[in-house]
Amino acid sequence: MYGAFWCSHCLEQKEMFGREAAKLLNYVECFPQGYKKGTKIFKACSDVGIEGFPTWMINGQVLGGEVELAELAEMSGFSLDQMSQK
């Protein structure tokens, strides 16, 4: 998930996962230096063409905006069975 600390949709998306699960997300902060006039987007975000937040890239697919957990699970191949085995 590519996001920005000031993005309310990014915060809402992380909250969907819950505090512990959100820590496990492969999250890229696109404005690690803060955000003020003249601040450029993080190179890792610009290199892949991030234009909005949050942006998900899963198995070659790109989704913009908040995405339901069921859709993210389906795209990533995640199942609850995987969690019960850990």
C-alpha cells in the first residue's frame, strides 16, 4: 500500500485492518520528509506512478482508493486458513 501520512483515506484503510494487522502491511510512505510547499513525492512512489492515495499494487494489479478487505484478500490470495496455521 502506497500512502501519505496526511491522507484520511489511508488512515481509514489501515483502521480496517486493525492495529496489529496494519503493522504487517507492506506500506510505503510517499512523503517521509513531511509535506510542505516544494516537497517532492518519495522516489519509490514517483517511480511507479503513484497519483493518489491509498494505492494498492498486488500481483501486478493496481487499485486506487479504499478497498474492501475481502477484495484485497482475493487479489492477494490470502485466506484465514493461512493465519490459523501460524
